[in-house]
Amino acid sequence: MKAKLYIDSEESTIKIEGGTSEVMKLLADAIAQILEGYFPHNFEKQLAWVSGLLFDTIRTLIKEDDDED
């Protein structure tokens, strides 16, 4: 895998390198590791947080789309 994620927490930015599929897999793996770290062996909480992240992602995308109109 040649994809790379660069996360700057101070600026709240993420820079990426690589193909779309590879980058999305890296991002999914990173989220899974974070959730496992916070909620080890608690699949229900992990799933709840994934649902919340997906909801916030969609809401942000819709807001950005509305801002462009």
C-alpha cells in the first residue's frame, strides 16, 4: 500500500497521497484502531460511534454543498 495520511491536529487538516481506495482503507483502519483503543471489546459502542461519525460526515458534506450554491 502506497497511500499516506498526514494529520495536523493543530490546524485540523488531513493531507493524503495515493489512490482513493487505498486512502479510504487507511482512514477506515485508523478509525477502527481509535475506536478499539477507546472501547476495547465493546462492539456496540464502536458501532454507535461509527454511526455518529457517518452522520456528522454526511451533515458536513451537505453543508459544504449548500455553501457552494
